[in-house]
Amino acid sequence: MTAVLALLVLACSPPFDETRKDLVGFRLVGMAAEGTTLRALVWSGEGAYHSVAPTVAWTIDGEAVTAAPAAPFTALVRVESAAGEFEEGELVIEEAAVVPVVSGFTREMGDNAATVAVTADGDTTTRWKASRGAFTETGPHAADWTQADLPTEDEPDPAPGDPGPAALIALTLDGHGGTTWTWIDVATDAGPYLAVGGRLLPVDAAVPAEGRYLATLTPADTLAGLVLTDLVPAGDTDTGELVCGLDPFDADALADGRCGLDEAAGARVLLTGAPWP
């Protein structure tokens, strides 16, 4: 465990631990300070997105804070779901902490498997987490993912998982408290999807080409959690509705807990992406 993520033992939920690779249940996945902005990465435990945004409360020395002070400092965060599940974590920012810069990613799909990597600067390490399937870290910033769980003595030939998208999180750490994360979705079906950065967003019709699109965010009872409906090419001057205060739309905001599907459902949003696969 690095200095950035310290363990707190809780009575009603599993302890927060950066080594928890499987995204199972509501949990605090990562914490970061970017300038004066304190960030918490929260997995909903109910699918790719939060139906309702969790509450996130930061304290330093017992006092509530909304902004990060100058380094060094230690901050505590408590995240709680609408159902009352909660986790807590400690963010330790040392004097030498620098937020890692991730300049890109690669994603190569094979037969029910994928190879993923991020390009990160400096002396950093990336830890990976997945919403389903299994993976093996193959380098400081790379991993191999497979749809089926890894073999065990009790199940030497595990059955493949359900087809569809899986969310992978690349948590990049500098070892002094500097942290950033990258969402990279993989999928074992033919879609169709609109690839927006590392996210794969299901659509109800094939995407003709890379470009700007307007679409309606429609919740779906699927692994993806939503589908883009009524997708049409956007003109140069078109804008979308604000979702989580953002335009163009950012699916990461729904995934990491900055807002919930209750705030986004039905919104007509602007996205720039490409057909996938």
C-alpha cells in the first residue's frame, strides 16, 4: 500500500484497500487532490453508473473542508450511498506529491479478452480494477483482461461471463499521494457502441463515422446502465444540455459519483466519438 491510501477499519463495510481489484458492491476506489480540488472515485455497486449520486464529505483535523490546502496534508473522506452504505478513506499528500499525467491509453480486444495500458509519466505505477472478469497486471501500466474468471483449484475451467461492456479503472499513483485515474471500457459483444475516449457507450443504431453527435441519455437495465437513443450528427454550432454541469457530456461523472442517472435521464447531450468496434 502506498502513502496515498491508508486503511481504516469500518464496522459496517469492508475496509478501504487499494488492492481490492474486483469492483463488487458500493465502494471508495480512489482519492486525489488536483490543485485545490479534492476528488473521490466511488463505484456504485449497482452497475456502471450511480442511480443517485453518493454524498462525499471531506475533513481535515476534524473540520469539514471543500478544498485542498497546500501540501503536505492528510484528509479523511466519507462516501455514502442513497441506501446508507458507506466507506471511509484517508488521503495522505506528501510534500513531494505530483499528480501523474496520463497522456493516452491503448485497448486491444481479442477473443473474450483484452490488453490494456495507459501512458503515464514519471516514476509511477498503475493499479487496475474491473467490474467483472479477471486480469493480470503485466507491467507498471499494463494489464491483460479476460471475460472469464481466472482458473482455481475448485474451478479449473470457469465459465465465461455475460457478454457486454466491462468497466476497467486504471489508478495511477506516484507513491507520495499524487493520484489520477482513467476509465477504459472493454466489451465482448459486437455492440454497437460509441467510443468516447476510453468509454464505450451503447447506442440503439450503428454509428456511421467518427464525429460529433447529439443523443438522448436513456437508462437501461443492462450491464452498461444506459443507452444512447436517437443519435444524430451534430452541427458545428449545436450544443447539448448541461448534465452534471458539463457540456459536452462526460460519462465519467456518472461513473465516479459526481452525479447520478436521476439527474441525467432524458437529457439531450453532445458527444464526440467514433464507432466501436
